[in-house]
Amino acid sequence: MCLYFLKGSSGFIKIGRSSNFAKRLSEIRRGTTDEHVEVLKVFYGGDEYIRARERELHLALAADNFKGEWFLPGERQANRPRRW
């Protein structure tokens, strides 16, 4: 399983998880109104570990949540992947 960080051309950051990243990325690119979706970072690990990290990040960034798994861009989001 993987935890991924994407950035749409709108500037919003998506934090999600998937067991098939290539398929999920394709679905997101087809389903978003953004012209471009950039892959910022992908982390791989065990299912429980990835689920826990995603949940932790979503809770920590709840104040910056835009919609679902999409978050407002900001310093906290930009720095989070590098701290792991």
C-alpha cells in the first residue's frame, strides 16, 4: 500500500492512500477539473502503517481541509513529507 501526495493545478494538495497507485492516479487525473495533477511524493509500507499515517495527517491538517482528501496549500503540507 502507498500514501501519496498530489498537487493539482488549482494548488490544492491531495493526501490519500492506495493499493494500486498507478490506477488511482489515472482515476484522479480523469476525475478532477484540474488541468494537471503532479505527484509530489509516494511512500510505500504495510497496510496498517499507511492507514495510520494517512489518518494522522488528515487529523493534523483538518483546519486546512478543502474537501475530502484535498487540502489548502501551505507551509505545513509542504514540509510534512520531508519530516518522515
